[in-house]
Amino acid sequence: MRYWSAAVAMCSLLFSACVPQAFEQVDFRSHLTQEERKSLAGGKTVDKVHTSYWRFKPRQIYWQGPLLAKQDSSGKFQFTPYGTWIGYYKSGAVRDTTVYSAKAKAWRVRFYQENGSLYVVTNTVPKTVNGRPFSESQDIQFRNGNKLDTVLIRRWGCFQNDGKTVLDEQIEFDASGRRKAVMKIK
């Protein structure tokens, strides 16, 4: 049963780290004030702290962090998260912390269980492979929040192709450090 929950967690990491987040774009856009929209329309960049709330518990923050917004020549909003973002469980406990490098090119996410123990650390770095943007990630899952007891190390990458995410490959190592078979997915 433990491996099933790990698989579900890894799938959520994959989609949260690699898929262009339509949810994020809608969320960012919906929280722009009238003044911010006027500034953006005037060609200015808006630097703000973005805050979202749980849908059914509006007093509890869902996630929060610094965000740059600008409007391109076609009128579409462009959002760039930077610095440290914090996600929360409905209970108010910290779910994850994401630290973006300059211009959100690379990021590191630390996922926590609701009791505060460290669960997974993910590092993602953008690269160019065969002339296409490629995101390369490494996930390290810990047993019972112990940073010295690694359950799984997983390396994977994905391409963006016509707005769709294509998982390139997945390399896993078991708890003993032995490499598992490479999965090629196209």
C-alpha cells in the first residue's frame, strides 16, 4: 500500500512540475486588481505577492508567493513566479515550499506531510535537447521524514510539444541504490 501512495505522489509531482499549469494562469489572472490591470495595459510590470485561498474554506490560504506580471504585445498576460512560494493544506499546515531561481528557470520543491515531516524533494532544471525546451527533474522520497533514509530516487524529464507534455524517460533507483529498468515513454 505504501508504494501505491508513493506512485500517486510521484504522479502529482510530475504533473505539477512539468505540465503548463492552466490552473495557475487562470488563478493568477483572476487575482489581478483593476489598478494592476490598468498598469499592465499601460505597459508596466506588476510585482506583487499572489495569494490564493482554498475554495471551500476561504479563510485558509492555499498558496502564496511573489509574482511578476506583464502584458505582451498581443494582450495576453505573462506571469513569472519567483522567490519562495508556500502551499498549505486545508488544515493550515505547510504542504510544500517552492524556491524559484532567477526568472523561474529552475526550481526546488520540498513536499511535507501534514504532520510537518519532509516527504519528497524535487529539483527541476530546464535544458535544451535536440533544439527543444526540456525539463529535467530529480525526486528524492524519504521514509518517515528522515533525510538519511531514502525510499526512492527518480530522475525524469519532459518536453513541451504543441502545448502537451511528453514524458521522455524515467529512471528509478530502489532503496538499496540499485538502478531499476529505464522506461522510455513517447
